Amino acid sequence: MNRTSLLADDVHRLEPVLAQCWWVLWVRGALAIVFGLTTLAWPDLSFAVLLMFVATWFLGDGAVSLFQAFTSEQRWPHVLDAALSIAGGVFVIFYPGMAGLLLTVTLAIWLIAKGVAQVLIALRFGGTHPAAWLLGVLGITTAGVGAFLVHNPAGALGSMSLISGFAVVLGLSFVALGWWFER
């Protein structure tokens, strides 16, 4: 059996699982939207509260992604995604006194790694599902925002609205993916 047919078999097994668990994507989206809107609505939040939001977002996203890993036959991209999110959340919790610049770089590395994981998941679908392109674009955009933050962490820290706005866009994208898989 050739690699192309094996990939197609993986996609056909993965699609019903995602269709059955479409609500998981909605939960991930809701977490990101709540984080983004909260930090946009209250930009004068103290740094400690912001750290709590970031850690909660990372851990919540990791838990939901870990759930996806256990409900999917193709587990490794979801396990990678979950491990990165949970590690990021634990890091923020255990090092709350870290400088804002380090938080920005940590967020940037997390975004780049998540973007790559999202692109890998999208590639598993190839052209077999209409939502694959959205996940691929989302992954490229996520990695791109992370690359921007790595390139200019001090400037990005001053513009919390960039990170907050991206979280809202990310959340809306996950809600759209959930809607697509629910159909």
C-alpha cells in the first residue's frame, strides 16, 4: 500500500472523530476569545493578572488539545500541541516574576510551535475536507505572529492589543472549524 492511500485512510478516520467532537474546537475558541476580549477590555490589568490569564489560557488550551489526542487515531500532532500549551502554562505559573520581555518571547515560541502543529494537522487532511485550508492558514498566521513577536519582542509587549486581537481571531477561527466539522 502506498503512502498516499495510507494518508487518505488516516484522514478518513480522523474526520468522523472531529465531526463527533466539534464542540472541543468551540471550547478552544471560546477560551481564546475570552482571553482576548478580557485583555482588550481591561488593558490596565496588572501584570500578575495578565500572567494568570495567560497561564489559564495555555493550560485550558492544552487540556482541550489533550482531549483531542485521546479521541483521535492520529494522536502525535495533538499530543505535541497539548504538551507545548501545558508546558507554557506551567512555565508561566512557576516563574511569575519573569520580565514582560521573557513572557513575550515565551508566547512567541509557543505561537510558532503551535502554528507548525496546526499546519501539520491541516496537511493530514490535505484537500479532503473544506476546513483544512482554514486550519492551514490559521497555522501559518499563528507562526507568523509568533515570528513577529520574536523579531520585535519589546515593541510587541507595548502593544498588548496585538496579542489580544490575535487571540480573538484565533478563537473565532476555532469556532469556525468546529462549525465546519459539526456540519
